[in-house]
Amino acid sequence: MNSKERKILYETLDIRDFVASNDVRDFVGKNYEHYSDLWLNDYIKSQRVQSVLLKFHFNLLALISLPTWLAYRKMYSLWGGLLGVMVGMSFIESWLNINSPGAYAGGLLVFGLMSKSFYFGHVLEKIHKIKNYPEDKKQVYTRKFGGVSIAMSIVL
């Protein structure tokens, strides 16, 4: 989804209907009620979809180990991006002969606190992608990309 499509989606989305849909319920799976309540409350406070994407929320697992939480929630592209940033930072630190563990800690803290907002964006994009799929394809896609993966969170 490009930025123009994303902007139109944010402006036209009825978040109450979106969060209450069976597609979102099936995609989120475990802890659906927690996430739907959180996202609806964030939206009700601001009446803007974009603000739901920029909220800080405490998430203990994401604060302790963000890569594990990203893998658990099947957010592999964000996991790969985070890994790339960390590897890139370590190369830059080596090249400049500096050591800044505070940058890692600060970055992981911010990402950990925004993890539930990132998850909302992930769910929004995935559900938008499958909204016109036939029901059988939606179910296959949801099983593959939605829910949680304990195995991947251990492996990655």
C-alpha cells in the first residue's frame, strides 16, 4: 500500500466497524478483546485513525524483547527492518570506533512502547489487503499471516 492509498484509507476508515469485524477478530486471534478495546479507546479520545498509530502503551514482552514479540505477532517485515537497523548501527559504531549502547536501549524502548500501535498498523494493512478476497482465501491468508506464532518467537 502506497502513501496515497494509506492516507485515503485513514480518512475513510470507520474504526468501530473495522475493529468489530470478523476479519479483524480472526486475524488478531489471541487477546482480540484487549487489542480491540485499546484501539477503540485511543480512537474515541482523538477521533483520528493516525493517532491510534502513534500511541505509547506498556507492553512488557515488547519492552523485554521486541524481536520476540514481533515474531510472536507475525510482524516479520518489521522484525527484519529492526534487525537491519541494529546491524547497520553496529557497523557504523565499528567504523567510527564508538560505543553507544544507550542508542540501542532508547530505540528499543520507544519501539517497545509503540508496539501495540505498530500492531494496529500491521492489522489494518493486512485486513485492507484481503477485504475483497473470497471467504476461503481470507481464511487461508488469516491462518498464514494472522494470529500468533509461538514457534517463530522461539526460533527468531
